[in-house]
Amino acid sequence: MKLLFDQNISDQLVTRLSELFLAYCFQVRVCLKRVARKHGPTIYELKQSLLDDYMRFQLSNPSIIFKNA
């Protein structure tokens, strides 16, 4: 895909998106840490539990439906 922006704008956009991604990652980590302190499990156990719950939900109620060819 050809970029419709000049290279300078594209570089600035990539830099800004990277900064936003890192900021959101930090916010999620802080939130998980607070919940883990409040309820007892480690942050990694909490993350794994959330991922397990999400996967179970997606297996029973998929948000993306695939058609058989």
C-alpha cells in the first residue's frame, strides 16, 4: 500500500502511535496491578485468568463468524 502522506508526516504518525500504544500498555498494567493488590492474585495470574475467560467466551460466542467454503 502506498502512503498518501509525505515521509515526515508518516514518521510523525508512527512515532505518535507508538507513544500512544506504550501509554495504553502502561495504563493497563497499572489497572491490573491495582486489581491484583485488591483481590490477591499476582498480576500475571490475573492476566492469565482474564485471557482464559475471554477465550472461553469467544469459543462459545464468537465475535467473528467464519463461513465454510
